[in-house]
Amino acid sequence: MVATDIVGAAPAAGAAGRGARPRLSPQAVGMAALLLTVSIWAAFALSARALSTSTLLPADAALLRFGVPLVVLAPALWRRRRALAAVRPGPAAKIVCGAGVPFFLAAMYGGSLTSAAFVGAIVPGMVPLFVSALMVARGRGVPRGTQAAGLVLIAVGVLALVWRYVVPFDGDVLLGSGTLLVASGLWALYTVGLREVDLDPVGSIGLLCVPSFAVIALLASVGVLPSGLGDAAVADIALFLVVQGLGVGLCAGLLYAFAIRRLGAERSSVVGSLSPVAVVLLAIPLLDEHPTVAVLAGVPLITAGVVLANRRSRVSRNAKDSLDA
């Protein structure tokens, strides 16, 4: 509103011809942030597949993923230390397990056995279904209407992705797909955990990265997870530092939170559902992956299902508003 008044007053003040800069609307800025977030999510799926041919090991990629945000945000996290210490153990465990080391290793391993398209479609695509299952288990009600239809489409889309690997049987792809389903279920746990903590985006990143970095550093130091960071190619380190550390670890969380504030959760979820499509398109020139018939059938179904699953009817929104009031 302030920006509109300023821009509108400029011609009356005679500033129209003196190089006044056009101002973007809050919605345009929010959409730009969301599109950047989708690009980062797509880059995560591509890097999960690229790790199998990289000189980095999974532990090395995890150290970069969780370590870089800690270095960048160290002063801000120190100021939030009391808020972080006050988080209840239950929600903290959901966040740390759901998006920390277990999720990261599952996504990387599943990607190494399948393709970028599988990572980009299964991991984010199955989250609404897993979240709904968690909500039903907690007595929050069974999804109905368009939400239920969306969940069915997601399940059908995942089946369309994997059906051709059942006959003839391809154990590696099916194992990778199952591991990606585990990763998606963990991310759903993380999503639920985020709703249970009272932290800003920076605090949420710290709650995730501090224990995750400590765990992966411990596992690497005692040899449970081998590390070859000292012998890795500089180009590979730089790639994963930018994509995983700065991109996924830092920018995605901040940009997505910003986009939700500007656009709302529902519109952000709908645009975010384009991530699987972006992965498929980017994997063609970057990883030389060519979409199969199963991918061409499954990804659109999953995308459409995510859009429907994230829609809420006007009746349900009004009911929630009444409860909140």
C-alpha cells in the first residue's frame, strides 16, 4: 500500500521524467521468490542423481548441506539460542529426523538407484499423502472431495512411475523407489514438526542444521560413513556447496517462507507442485536423462494430484477461520 502511494504520487511531484524506477508488486516479488525456490528444489533432485557420478561421497555432501548454513547464519543463530533450546523434544525430533541426516541419506541413495525424475516426483509428490495419513492417525479427520481425489492421483502417479520395473523385475530401481518413499515420509514428518514449533525461518534452519551437522560429522569421524572430501574434485565441492549448502540449506527455506507470506500457502503449494516437471525438463540437458513413458504418465498425475491435495474448499476454510476466532 505504501509502495502504491509513492508510485502514484511521483507524477504529481514532477518525478515522472526524472528516472523513477518502476516498483514490483508484492505478488510479483513473492512469485519470483517462489520460482527461485522451485528451481532450488529441482536442483536438489538433480544433485541427488549426480552424486552417484561425483567424486564426493554422501557424507561429504551432507557436511556441505548442513554445515554451510551454520557458517552463514552463525550470528543470527546465536541470538536465537534461547528459543532453540526451548523447543520441545518431540517436535525437534520430527524436524531433525524428517529433514536431517536420515532424510538426506535416503534421498541421495534413492536417487543413485533411480533417476532425477523419480527424486523430483516421488519425494515432494508423496508428501501430501503422508501428511494426510499422519493427520488421520492423530484424529484430524479423513480427507474428502478434491483433497481425496488429489491423494488418489498422487498414488496412481507413483504406481505409473514404477510399474514398468515390476515386470521385468528391476531390483535396483524398485529399491531406490522404496527408499525415496521413505525420504518422502520423513519429509512429511518434518512438515508436521514445523507446525508445532514457534520459530522463524532462520531459527527453523538452525534447529535442523545444528544437530544434523553434529551427527554427520561424528559418523564421518569414526568411519561409520566414509568421507573423501579432501580428495574430491574442486568442481564437485563447489557444485554441492552452492546447490546443497547455499541453495537447499539456506535459500530455499528463507525464500519459501517469504513466498508464503506474500502469496499465501495455497497458491505457493500449487506453484511449488511444478517442481517435478522442472526436474524432468532440466534432467534432459544436464544429466542426459530422457523421460520414459512411465515418467511422462506419472509426473503429470503426481503434479495434478499435489495441486488438488493442497486445495481447500471454501467451506473448510470458513470452518477453520471460525475455530481460530
